[in-house]
Amino acid sequence: MVPTALPLKVQGKCDEFVSTFIENCAFDLSQKLLHDGIWKETNTELSYVAKRILNTLQK
């Protein structure tokens, strides 16, 4: 069963999201795309990820 229309509160939230999406993302996205060149993961985590990637080549 599919409703014929969204409840007004849901529709209002969707409209609010769309109208503020570009404004909110313009600043946040540019900040999120910056990288300081330092690995965020520990050496142990990096080693584990590398091992898992290389193991996929053996199968």
C-alpha cells in the first residue's frame, strides 16, 4: 500500500532540506576535501587493510 501524499511535516522537512542543501554543503564540502597529508589510521590498521587487499589477488 502506497500513500497518495506525504504528510505535511515530512514534505516540509524535505523542502527545507532541498532549500538549504547547497548553502550547507558549499562550506562543509570544501573543508571536508582538505587533507593534511597525515595518515589517519594507525600502522596496524594500514597493514591489515593492505593485507586484505593483497589477499583478494590470491583468490
